[in-house]
Amino acid sequence: MTEEKRTLHHNLTEAVQGDRVVKSLQLAAVLSGEAEFVCTPITSHNASNPGAALKVYRKPTLVWRGISTKVTAIEHRDIPAIAPCERVTFQFERELSPEETARFRTFLGGFDTALREQPRAGDRSSGVRKTLEQDVQTVKVEEEEAKFSDDRKYRILALVHGEFGKRKVKNIRERGPAHWIVDVIELPTDLPSVIDDPTEFLQKDVPKADLLLALQESSNAAQLIVDYVKISGAKALLAPVDNSEWLPEGQRNQIQRQLKAVGVESSFPRPFCVFDECGNPYLDEFAKYFGRPVFRVQWERDNVTDVRVVRGSPCGCSLFVAEKLKGSRVDEAPEAAGLLHHHYPCLASMVREPDLDDTLMHKSGFATKDAVDKEIEEYKKKRASYLDPSGIK
């Protein structure tokens, strides 16, 4: 691929200073809702003239629809604040399709508008500043609203691509709280290994969501995750890895980078039933009810009398284990829970993971076993402190 095929030039309508270019790109990105402009401002001083300062923006980068784009002004590697420039160059990490090129030129129209609205030097009435302040205020309001209830529904959009995903969604719908709304999109089963134009495979009228739950069963389908996050307006992504072939590490890292660039947090629990709270309100709302199992075990003397699921595995295995554990000996409950977990059956892969030196199914089983073992610690302490006099001669 030649450099020309990855590069677009934009001639500016007037000679403008570099700092106006930077601020205008930031504003255009905010208003478009499909881009983010990032750079590192550095102020340098001249040793011979300590009073003079030059502000330079290092590594200016535009992330547009998940595509990283280097930004340069004229022939400079940086955008200096004092030098007027006649055009800006955008160098993409890959060649754009004709449709993407047309859409990016629409974005550049917003860039031109932002440039015209940018105040000249000395003009303190910055419309851009007000817009950005309003945008920050919107973020604060969204954070305040991230307390979900019957008045503030929690919307989940699940991408399903196979029977395993359907089983998980069924359990989440049946066991989730009343203030959850779970919408489902079934992804096509015959997706190509390389998707050049995602719009060919995206569903129309995508529901809005707080959380995108990606339950694809193919790395081909995983290529649509970022697009669905953006279209749905999801504030976070939860993409469990129950089989590494369905979402390889390299693809996970790429998705995480693309979403981080647009301010969306992502989590990739491996497997699904080790998912825990992470401090993000949109992910933590899900983790209150589904993820790493949490049980409440009651017993009388040496037998389990009741087991309640506080937080269950998303596939429904925890409920099965809890019901079957009743009546078992307390000291045997953890091992019994591990065996019952495998009888459910677990949906995680039995392929050995090199970095774990084990399988995801075994890791899932240990999570269930450990949850029960943690609950009977009090019982084990009492037994350890109890001395049976019949054994003394």
C-alpha cells in the first residue's frame, strides 16, 4: 500500500495558527460523536530569550471510527502554535474505502465550521470553551444517573452468535432484576474472516444501551463489536472469553485500544464467571448479579441445609450447584460443588490455555469451588478447635 492511498490532505480556507487547528479538531471530534483528538502539549523556552515560549503539540492523533490517524500541518511533524499553516494532512493506519473517505470528508466539514467559530488571538469569548464545558457537564450528569432503578432502567444490548450466547441471555433475562432491559441482536453466522465494510452486516434500528454484552462465538463476529458499541451509545463493553478462539488476545487488545480512545471502558473476563466489580458503574451494575459466584451457605451440625445464590454465574450453573448441595456434608461441600459444576455442564472451553497451564472450564470450576469453600470457613475453624476425647488413650 502506498503512502498516498492512506493520506488525505485538507486545504484550510485561511492561514490559521496551530493552536486553533488543535482546538478545532477537538471540537469537531466532540460534535461528530465518532472521533477523538488527542495530543501532548509541550511548552519550550529559548535559552537566549527566557521570556519567549513556544507551545508545541506532540503526536497529534485523531481516532476516527476506530481508525488511528496521524495529523500534521504543512511539512512539520508537530503543530506549532505560532506558525500559520495552509493545510492539514491526515495519515491513516490503513487505506480507507470510498464510503469511509466520503464520510471522513463530511467530518472535515465540521472541522471547517469549528475553525470559523474559533476566536482569534486575544478574543476571550470562546464558543469552543463553552461547548467543551457543556460536554463535561453532560458527562457529570451521566455519572450521576448511573444509579439504576425502576426510574432509571439499565439497558443491556447483547450480541448473540450461537446457542451458548442464547442460553446465557435466557438466564440473565430470567434472573436479572426488574429494572434491567435486555435487548438482543443475533449476528449473522456466515460472516467473512475479514470485514472490510461493517455497514453491510450491521442491523438497522439498533437499540440504545448502557452496556454492550458481546457473546460472539467466532472471531469473525468479534469484528463488529466496536461498531455496535458506537451505534448503541454503550458506555461500557463486557466481552467474556469462554473460548480464546472466539476472541483472541490480539483482537481483545485492539478492541480495548479503540474503545479507550473514545472513552468507553471494556472488560474481558476469562472465563465469564470470574467477572468482578471494577469501579465502572456500568460494568459494576452487571457484576452485582452475575459474574464470580457468591453463595450463602447454612448448615446444622455437619449437613448443609440451605444454599442461596447472591451472585451467580451468567450461564445458570450456580443455581444448579446451590440446589444440589443441599443435604451434603459441610466439609465435603467445596469438592461437591466442583463436581456439580462440571455436571451442569459448563460452557467454557476445555482447550488448555498456555499462559494458565489449564483450561478455562477448570478455572470456572475452581471459582465455584472456592466460593463455597470461603463460605464454610467458620465451620472449618470450629472443627479445627474441637478435640474429640474418644481419640485419646
